[in-house]
Amino acid sequence: RRRMGTLSGFPHPPYDPLPGHLERYQDKVIPLQEIRREDLGNQPESYKGMRVHNTEVDHDSVVFKLNLTEKERRDQRIHYLANVTMIDDKVGEIMDALENKGQLDNTAIIFTSDHGDCLTDHGHSQKWTMYDQVTRVPMIARFPKRFPVGERIDSLVQLMDVGPAILELAGAKISDNLEAESLLPALEGKAFNGREYVFAEQVRDLNYTEGNFQTMVRSREWKLVHFLDEPLGQLFNLQDDPDEFENLRKSHEHKDIRDKMLGVLRDWHIKSQLQTSNLAETWR
């Protein structure tokens, strides 16, 4: 019998690693993305308001300031990395237990996370933005019986695409009206193109308090973020500006690509609602 394992690896705050894990990073060189005033000034008002909000409310025991020193930024980051290492060690213990029981190679393991953390990049902490630090997360999969070793996949995928892959591995039937697209061909080393576009959403909550709803559409080259009821959105050329510093949302030169990405976003919302409606009908 095949065994399935799913683990989510994001270390939610408070960043509270064991001292031994933190010591591993004290003398390490920790890269920090530059914080630029132009970037902060060109962000949508809801992002600016969220930065202020995070200085006023102690979310998850993470103290945030508008003007962090390099030492403060580094300190937050090494605590986060130490948490990641602590999780990695525990995953190793799970792998050892499976091996000791003779089940390691009979177990499909998928190790990923639901989101990343800005860790002060772009002047933000934690999630709630659509920068790649938050929306681009790693995934590691292991199943020697079916997955080739050492393969690297750089196609665009949605996190939901993991679901059908797990169902297929378990031999379960997959509904025809799912929005998710199975990752299994990619994991098995077969031909796989991935998605042309991926999407993300964030509604108003206890942290994202200054905006109503933000939606992202991303291709390999472009990322557009739409903010409901806000005049300014975000548009980044990810090939020329991978750090997402130059917001082209108001650029007349980029009107065509902006309109195209907004159209893709609109059509996705419509199709997604239709699929959700059809799925609800199926479950009745």
C-alpha cells in the first residue's frame, strides 16, 4: 500500500527558534534586499496603510518599525531562518522514522508551504502582499518508485495543483470540473508546460486593514496586482525588474500589457465563479 505525506513548511511567527538553531546563523552572511524610498512611495495606499498598522499592532509577537536598521532586519531574518532549520530537522526525524519502519521508499512525500514572508523587503513583514517573496514558494517531492531524482521544475503552477496529484497517486477519481491542474506529470518527469498564468487573492482582514480586496495575475514576464476601489495598482516586468521595484502601473507605454493582464484577471474571476457554481451543483 502506498502512503501519502503532506507537510507545510512556513514558520509562522513568533520567530522563536531553539537557541542551538539560532546560533548556526549568528556569523553567516545574510543577504538583505535594498529598501528604496521610491519603492515605498509608489506602493498602493492600502500597502502604505498596512505598514503603519503593523507598527501599531503587535501581530504574532513580531515588533515592526517603519524605519528598521540593518541589524534589526538581519535579526528578524536569522530568527526566521533558524525556524526553517528547526522544521527541516524535524522533517528529517520523520524521514528517519519512515526508514526505520521500512516505509520510506513506499511513501510519497510532498514538502511545501502556503506562502512566504517579506521579512522587511519592500518595507513589509510577513505576508499580505503580492511580491514574489510571498507568492513564490518552494516545493520538494520524493517518491523513488515514480519520481526521478534530482529533477528541477520551473514551470508556473498553483498551490491547488498539488491536490489532484495526491488524488491520482492515491488512485482516487478526480472531478472533471476542478480548477486545479495536476502536477503529477511534472513530478514523474513527463512532458509538462505548466500554466501560462497564476493567480492569488487577499481580502481585508485583521492585518490587511486598509484595502478591501487585492488580486494578482502573474506570467513568466509580467505581474499585475489589482486593488479594488483603489486608483493605483501594480505592474512589474519580472524579466527586467525581478526585485519588483519599478511599478509601471501608470506608464502609458505599458497600457497594452496592463489591459491584457486585467482582461486575463477578469476572465479568470468569471471562469472561477462558474466552476465553483458547477462544483456546488455536483455536491448537492
